[in-house]
Amino acid sequence: MTTDAIDQPRSLAEPSATLFLRIGVVMRLTGLGRSTIYRLMADEEFPSPVRLTKRVVAWRRSDLERWSEARPKATH
């Protein structure tokens, strides 16, 4: 079994980065766990995925970039 390009993590700033990101990549990029992502989605505080096939969902890279930019900056 080969790894699809959709599962390969890349910099979000890269213009050629994958358009859709699967849950594993989203978890690595955000530092959030699966249950936290789904809880935030239920609270409408995290982008919802899009359905690619009957059994596959993924997040739009652009939605994740907007979500990340909207996060408050840490003040120490």
C-alpha cells in the first residue's frame, strides 16, 4: 500500500501544498488530538471537513489557515 500525497504533511505556507488534509495531518499541524478536533467542531470552533468520497473526509488547507490566523496570540 502506498501513501497518497493527500497524507503527506507539508508547510501550510507552501503554495503547492495539498489542498485537502486528512485527520492525521490536521492533528500534526494543529497539535490537537482527534477528540479535541471533533469537540471543537461540535462547538463550531473548528472548520468542518468536506466529504471526498462516501467514507473519506478531509479538511481544506485554506480553512485551517484561516482558523489558525484567527487564534489569539499567546501573551507571556
